[in-house]
Amino acid sequence: MKPVLSLIILFLCICCKSQIYPLKTYDIEEFPKDSYVKDTNNELHDYEGTWKGTWNGKTILITLKKIKFYKIFLENRAYYNDILIGKFIVKDSNGLILFDNNALADDNAKIKGSGFIKNTTSYLFGYNDPDLCHMNGRGRFKFTDSTKTKLEWKYSESENWIDTDCFYYGWAQADRPQPLPNTIILTKQ
């Protein structure tokens, strides 16, 4: 009887320690370790799917997907969070594939969401590309229509991603790769 009682107490301690918070929780200074910021209102569902847009003679197809992500960067306060990730393929006007990261594991996606901007409908994301000298930047997207079939995408690349070890060091900005558009309207496919 004692081992069963001990297991029940242990289970209750674990369950009480981790807590669930809604996705749009902004003012909590500190989540308890292993808590879960969950998409309880299904707010990410409309973003999921494949989106298409064109810019500068290129076409991008980006697939957004919700995953449960463990935010370990807080070390002793690491917690789970439902986020959107993005995998994409970019083709030139002749259909030649310029960039394709669809085969990456979800945990290695180059686009990772970070959450909604408070009091808006804009969703923030970060981009980090280890294959391009850790090119990185931040952006946001939001719906432009009530049917939620069009997304406005805005992205800004960080300026300091090139150092002397990068194979693009010394290249003119115009000659460097541009895997993502700065501004585009994406249409749901």
C-alpha cells in the first residue's frame, strides 16, 4: 500500500508543479519550470497550412505548422510553448529551386514563432539559417482579410550576420542570398 500511496503523491506533486497558461499570456514574469503555454483557444489553427507569394521574380511556398516547443534558453525556468514553425521552398522565375528546407526536422525549422504582439493580431517570428552563415532576422505576419486566406508578411534581416568566417564576407549586399522577402502578401493554398 505504501508504494502505491508514494506514487500517487509523486504524481500529484509533478502535476501541481507544471501549470497551463493560455497562448496570449503576456504579463507573467516567470513561468514555473515545465509549465505549458498552450494554444487553448486554437488561435494558431488558421495560420497552419501552405502559403504562396511572389517577389522579385521569385516564388515562395511556406508551410506553417503548430508544434509544442520546449524553450530551454531560460535554463531553470524552461517551459513548453505552442508555436508556429515555417519550412519553405523558394524558386526563381524559371522554376529553379533556390532554397528548400522542407526536409528539416520540426525542431530544426529555420522559422520559429515567438508569439502574438500584445493587443494586436500580429504574430512574431524569428529566422536563423545555419546554412547561410547564420543569417537571421525577425518578422511578423497577420491576416489581411476576414476569410483569413491572405497573410501580410514583414521581415527584417539583421545587419550583423556576416563575419570574417562567412563565405559571403566581402560580398556586396546585392550579391548575397535573399531567401526571404521583406514584405509580401501570402495567399493560402
